[in-house]
Amino acid sequence: MHIPEGQYTLKEFCRVIFDSPERVLEGYHGQRIKSFLYLSDEGWQDYLKQHYETEELGDITKFVGEYRNRKGVEQPAKFYLGQYKNDLRMVLTAETEEAIRQALRPVSEHSDCLSPMPIMTEDFQTMNEIVLSTYDDMRISEFKSKRVPSLADARTRPDVDREIEYKGGDGRDRLDEFRDEYGVVPTRIQYEHEDVSIRIDTSGKFTLETVNKESFNILFDLLSEVVVNVLELLDVANQIKFEKREVVPGNLRVQVPEVSSGEIDFDQQVSLMQAENFIKGTKNSDDLNFSFTDVTKQAGSLDFSAQVTDENRGSLFNVSATEESMRIVPKHDCSFPSLVEFYLAVIQLLDGGAEMRLYESQSAA
């Protein structure tokens, strides 16, 4: 993006974009804006400076990475980061998907202080309802839906897991039809209006294909509906940890391990086959980097346990699952991005309605 030098707040920065999109996006393929949200902790600024060329534009941090285009030529990729809320950052860019994959995604892959913001499946349904109730003539031209029993009943074979992708001018009607018939709810939607074309998905990516004030207003209106639950998730993840505290019995100083564990509550009973498919799904994913060792499993009433490693960050934690829930016990360097991304893997691959909470704290003292 071509942004004039200056000092900006996040909203002032967005105004510069939609006031003169032709100049800001000149030379960019597709001329659309992508927005990503990141949960953050102390140290994120130093982390960016270590891995990117950075420049401060008031409350906006410009950071530039390198990527290879389709011709194999190295090019700079520009990204702009601002504070949406405490502990929640927004990144805006006009770069291609290839530039985003190579230069932006690594921003959080090895970081203990930045993590992509997930949108819980139920919150996503609320966002969709807001858009459709605000714009009676809003069209849905494309969507992806998946089976979530806690959010929708199914008339046809309700015990079958499903994912449906649909393209067509009548997507708004089909969305409701598929929900009623097959019990699927949307996880990605493309909206079309005379002045608006915007795509949203549960990964936290927003694509503004029409760059104007109305599109940005929709973006900020939708975020205001999900931010509370997202920050509650961050608070839970920050409390799941393994640490040592010092106690002084008499004249001795003793390091006592203290563990705060978490729990992911399923909204439907999970089978052994689903647990096995979850492990396979994380291995086959381009975006997830978890490995499972010391796996034990038993059919019937689910009895499943494993040691999980975040291969990018080195975080280590144990999981044990029944049909109703999964316990998470941190072991080593268990930072909040690892836990948030593991939870995101659960809601994407295992149970879209699962919720994470703090389970308990234990001390050897």
C-alpha cells in the first residue's frame, strides 16, 4: 500500500485507505484489502523489530518482509499493524496471498507473544445474522459450512459429519436450506451488495474486495461482536501454565512446581475415530504444526491421551480426553499462542462448538 508519511491512529489509517483507494492501492493486483487480527502479549514490538524492517507511523507500525513471487523474484511485502483493543492487534495489507503466506504467516509461527485470532463458530453465526439483518438485500455468493450439532439440527442423517461448499447467486437461501436439512453452519461467507463485497471466515481473516467506508464500517461492527469472547479465550490461555514458585519452610528455600491446567469441553460426544482423524488432520495441515507422541487410546467409552509438541515454538503439554472433554496439562514453555492455536485446531478439525476454560491449579506444596 502507498501510505503518505504521517502519524495515525488505527481509524485514521483506515480513513486514509478508503478516502483514496485508487492511490493507496495503485499497482496492487486485485486492489483489495485483507485484515487479520492477532492476540498479543508483551514483547510483540521487539519481536517484529527482530524479524522485519519496521517504521512507526504514530500508533501504526509498518513492517516489511521479503517473499518470492511466481517468477522467483524477491520482492518486499508491506504490512501495517495497529491496536484494535488491548492485547488485540489488527494487520492490514494489500499484498497477494503468496506474499501473505511467505511474509506474514511466519510473523506468529515461532512467536510466544503473537497468535492469529480465531473466531468461535457460534460467534461467527452472530456475525452473519448482523450482516443479514442490517442489509435486507445483501446477497451471499459463496459460502462454506460444516456440521455443528449444538448449533443446528439436521433432518437428513443427523449423525453424519459434513462440510459443504457452495457458489451461486442464491447463496442466502441455500445457507438456510442446508442448515435446516443437513445441520451445517457457515465458517466462510462471501457477501455482495451494490456498494459492498466482503469475505469473512472463522480463521479471523477479513477480505474487503470493495475498499470504501461502508466495508470498513462492517468490519469494525462485526469485530465489536466477537472481541469479548476472544479476549476471554486469551485470558484462559494465559492462565494455563507450568511454573515454579519459591516457598520457605523454616530455613530452607524450595522450588515448588505449580500447574494450572485447562479443559476443552465438547458440545457433542467424541469417538475414538474422531480423535484419530483429529491427529491425522493436524499432521496433514499446512497451517498447524503439532505432533503427538506417547499416544494411548481405547475404543468404547473414549480413553485417549498423548503428549503434544508445538514444533514451531517448542511448547509441550499433555492431553487426555473422554467423550465429553479434553484436559490440557502444560509441561514446558507452554505459551498462550500454542494453546490458542491448539484450541483453533480442535474447533476446525474436531468439534466446532467446543469451549476452552481453566480447569484447576495444583501445587506440590
